[in-house]
Amino acid sequence: MADLKAKLELPGNDAIELPVKQGTEGFDVIDISKLGSKGYFTFDPGFLATASCESAITYIDGDQGILLHRGYPIEQLAVESSYLELCYALLYGELPTKTQFDEFMSTVKAHTMVHEQLAFFFRGFRRDAHPMAMLCGVTGALSAFYQDSLDVNDARHREIAAYRLVSKMPTLAAMCYKYSIGQPFVYPRNDLSYAGNFLSMMFAVPCEEYKVNPIIERAMDRIFILHADHEQNASTSTVRLAGSSGANPFACIAAGIASLWGPAHGGANEACLRMLEEIGTVDRIPEFIERAKDKNDSFRLMGFGHRVYKNFDPRAKVMRETCHEVLSELKVNDPLLDVAMELERIALNDEYFISKKLYPNVDFYSGIIMKAIGIPTSMFTVIFALARTVGWISHWKEMLDQPGHKISRPRQLYTGEKSRDFVSIDKR
Ligand code: CMC
């Protein structure tokens, strides 16, 4: 690669040269790490133009609407691959051979059960607790149960923790649901696929036989694939930041879950469905479009817009097709879909949305599919978290696998009071 340099003129100083780094795809980055020694920091709240790390896992071109995992386009992965195959590629860098895949699957299956004591841990929650609140708590609590894989400096421990998380998340997610509706927990079934086992733990009851519907199983697997990773988003950056201090992997993933919960991030699928319910009928859409455009109204069209995609989110394209397939194959006639389709049509033709490049994102369609499958709205973000765990843990592993990684410690532009003397309370 060419030895590129950027020149920066600093007030009162001669111009300095900053190295320019080039990746395999995407924007070049200016290495400003030595700028502090010149008495300057850079200022970029919200990380609008800051690369926080070097990564070889996922690439997004937001202008072109491209998403690659380990170089493979998401459209191909969604149609030709499976979630577990993608998990392997995210964790190890390459798609597995048949032997590697069989071994990977059997190891994932060997870890699907959770410590029996965790069932009692759940009993500490109120039944009406939000499933994300429970998931956050029980995932963090895994560090109290699996103390034999907490040494983050040991590569084998890191690998075991990664397996445990990928294997146990469906079990924990389903337990959150079962607990909230007062049904007994259903043990994992290792004869089923990853998605099939999750559906069984969600919908089976001990007194009846449960048969996995292959259409729903495929749709679930596709939802998992489309949420598996998304580069340095808020929750992934949270996991990296937490992990940079040497915190244990279960605590780091719990931090990621907390970050994901917000409506601007993973919470958008739940918020989107609630918005569609609030709109209710097609004739009320214009009113909500007007509210979304009104600067004095905090209302936003949930499921629209993205920090990186300024074109159609490629995941949304696949999700849109899956959504139609699932609804027609399951013969679901959902009036909310009419609202969603009309909302999509209006927004894609409206000058406000066109000029701001606000396209429907993945959450716009995933909620409708999950509703058709019978998953309650409060579980939507939990399913996002389940699927994203492999992305989080791959980034966490990548960071710790890199030699000489440092604790992440952003700097600030201080705007508070200058130094002043303490005044005792009787003199204030
Ligand atoms: N409805 C109406 N206006 C919007 C919307 C929206 N959904 N999204 C952005 N805008 C406007 C915003 O008001 C701003 O206008 P102006 O320039 O006049 O001030 C402009 O578009 C740029 O918005 P921004 O908030 O500066 O953009 P951002 O990159 O900081 O935010 C976002 C991205 C995803 C948080 C935002 O688009 C949003 O809140 N969308 C709704 C929530 C949502 O669907 N989130 C899921 C994201 S995809 C899943 C995931 O990766 O987690």
C-alpha cells in the first residue's frame, strides 16, 4: 500500500503530517493517535467520522447499500447459507468445510442447556418484567455460573465463552418468554436445528407434542442471519468498550444487550410494530407522516432511516421478500401489513424522506414477520439480541486476539467551570 500522509495545519504550529491508512474496502482513515502530543484532540460526538478500531469481520457501504460478512454479500448468505454457518464464518473468518461445520454444530449443541440454578434466578423477576430486562440480567449472571471460562487472556477460555454464548442465548431468550407468560421452561432439543430448537423452547408445552413448521423455521433462521452482525454499531462498540478493560465476556454481552435495547437501535422493531398498531388504518398514515416531518414534534417514523445506509438497507430488501413469503405461505391476512406497505409507498415517494435518504430499515419488516409467527412484540428485541450475540462475541474475540490492544478511553472537550475554591455550605 502507498505511504499516504495527510497534512494538518494547527494554529501556532507548523503543519504536521498524519499517516493515512487504507483498508481493503471503504474510506481511508487518518491516523490521529499521535495528535494528543501536539496538544490537540479531535472532536466527533456520535462518531460520525471516527473509525474506533481495525476489523476484518463486516463491511458496510451505506451509499451503495452493501453489507458483507467476511466478504460474502448478505443477500447470498440469507438465501444460500444458514445462521450457524454464518456464525462459524464470523467467529473464524472463513466458511466451514463439511467436517468443520459438523464439529461446530455438535459443539454448539453440547452447550445448549443452562445451569439448572438459573431457573431459580429467574424467579427473582416479576412476571411482568420486560423480557429485555430479564435477558440483560441473566446474561450478566452467566459469569457467576461459568467461572471456568472467564480468563480473557486465555484464547481457549475466550473460545469456550463464545460457544457458550451462541449456544445458550436461544435457551435464555425462550426462558424470558416462558417466565413472562407463566409456562414451564422447555429444555433444548438437540435433534432440532438452531432455529427449530428455539421455536420449540418458545412454543412447546410439556403436555403436547410440538412439530416445527419448516416455513417458520426457515424464516426464523433468516431473521437470525440478517441480524447476526452489523460492524461497529452502538451495541457492538459497547461490547468492545466494555471488553477493552478486560471485563469477562458474559458481562460484556450484557452491556451490549443494554445498549441494543434503546429505540434508536434494536428497540426499533418493537417500537415500529407499536407505531403500526397506533396508526391502525391506512387513512391515518398522512397524519403520522406530517408528524414525522414536523420539527416541533419528537415523533419519528420507526423502522425508517439509518446512520450508515443512505440507500435501501440490503437486509430490509431480503426481509421484505421473506415477509411476503411468510405471510402468504402461512395465509396470514394482517391489516398491519396493509398499513406497513402503504407507509412504505408514501415515505419512498415523499420529498422529505427522499431528500434525507430515509429508507425502510431491517426493523421495519422483521416485526411484521415475527408477529405473523406468533412472537409477542416485547420479544422482538430479545430475538435481535440472540442473533447479534455472535457478532458481538466475534468483535470481542477479534479485539482481544489482536496483540497490544489498549483500554478504550475517549477524550473530551471540557466546557464546565474553571478551577475554583470550595465554599462551605453556610456561605453558599
Ligand atoms: N423519521 C423522521 N425523520 C427522521 C427519521 C425518521 N425515522 N430518521 C431521521 N430523520 C431526520 C432527522 O429528523 C434529521 O432531520 P434534520 O436533518 O432536519 O435535523 C435527519 O433525518 C437526520 O437524522 P439523524 O437523527 O441526524 O440521523 P442519525 O444517523 O443520527 O440517526 C437513526 C439514525 C436510525 C437513529 C434515525 O434515522 C432514527 O431515529 N430512525 C428511527 C429508529 C429506527 O428505525 N432505528 C433502527 C435503526 S436500524 C437497526 C439497527 O441497526 O439498530
